[in-house]
Amino acid sequence: MPPRPRARTYDPAKTRTAVIAQLRLVRKAAEELDETGLDAPTRLGGWTVRELVAHLAMAVTSVVRLLERPAPPVREVTVTGWPAALAAHSGPIAEETRALAAGEELGELLERAEARFAETASVAPGDRLLATRVGAMRLEDYLVTRCVELVVHADDLTAATGVPVRHDRQALATAVRVLADALAAKAPGGSVELRIPPFAVVQCVEGPRHTRGTPPNVVETDPLTWIRLATGRLTWADALDSAPLTASGDRADLSAHLPVLG
């Protein structure tokens, strides 16, 4: 049996910086929206833009809330396992998001989220365990998931408003890698090579393992197309028709394994 690939690691300092940078880009976009824009619908099951922005603030401030609670005894969830574990908690997340959006001014909410995160997350050790809703995670791992939340929903904000929200390069790279590794965990194997330049290459899907030369099954796409595929914002068929996605080889159809984040 071939050796299992080494788990990817992330620099906590760089991840914290990426979270703040991406949150600031969301803040800048939100500041330009009027009440009509904030009340516009999104592609997220009935959420308005106002609720989407509130959710992003909640995603960041959750770090602070979790650090204020006692640390659980043992680690239960890794970064790679987080996407699959999250889907079961969509209901409570939606309820908390709507309540927050109804009771807070968004500008103040985002400003406070950044300030509290910068003050608290910067001094906590990366191996500190947090009792997250999906299970006990290391702080350094949970920070990585915050990058995913911010990047994915920044793209949702762009789709809802028509105004492009920029992506911090480190945050985008982190989100791409987490979701690629989650696919490799969901569909383990070495028969397909997924390429998302310039950020990630992973082997996945059970079958004959490629060892040298040009892989017989290759999927390649750009970072944002991958994020939309991995989160169900874009179907495999639509991506083949309209997005920069190429798939070559008999096993290169990944539609059965997508999305990886519900």
C-alpha cells in the first residue's frame, strides 16, 4: 500500500493575518451598500445580503467566544474533516445569523469583530483546543476554517451585489487547499490528479495510481471555479460548459464527489 500523504500544515501567524485582511475587504464592500443592497437576496437559501454580512462577522467573532470557554480535553476534528462535519449544523447557524443581523448595525458589527479577533487570537497558542460546534479543534486549524468561510462568502457577496469583492491571496490559497484536501479525504486514491494553479495539486479517487510521466486522469481549474464546485455553487456540468475547467481521462469526472462543503 502506498504511503498516505503528509497532512498539510498552515502557519498560524499567516492565517491570522489572512483572516483580518479578508474581513477588511468584506467590510469595504459592505460599506458601499445602501439599504436596498443590504436587503437584496443571495444564493444562500433565503439569506439577504445583510444576513450574509452578519454571518461573516459571526464567523470571525466565534474565535473569541470559543477562546473564552474552557478547552476540551482532546482533539476531535481536523481541518480536512471540518467540511464534511459542518453540513449537519446548517440550521442552527442560519438561526443565529438571522438573529444577529436583526439586532446589530453592520458597520459596528464588522469593526468590533476585527478588533476583538485581532486582540484575542494573536495571543492564544495555536494548539489551544476549542469546543467548536463540530467538535474539538485546535485554534490553528479553526483559524484556517475562518479563511474558508470568508473567501467562500465573499464570492457569495459578489454574486448577490454584482460588485466584485477582492480576495486576499493568502486567504484564497488557504481556502483552495482546504477544500482540495477535503476532496482527497472524501474520495481517497491516486487515479486522478486535481490541479488548481497556483495553489494546490492533490491526488484523489480510487483506482490505478499514477507514478510517473503525464497522469492519465487530470482535472484542472482556477481557484474560484474550484471553490464554487467544492461548495455546490456551481455544478460539474455547468463548469464544463462555461467555466475554465478541463477534465481528461476516463476517471476525471468528479461530479459524484462534489460538493465537499455543504
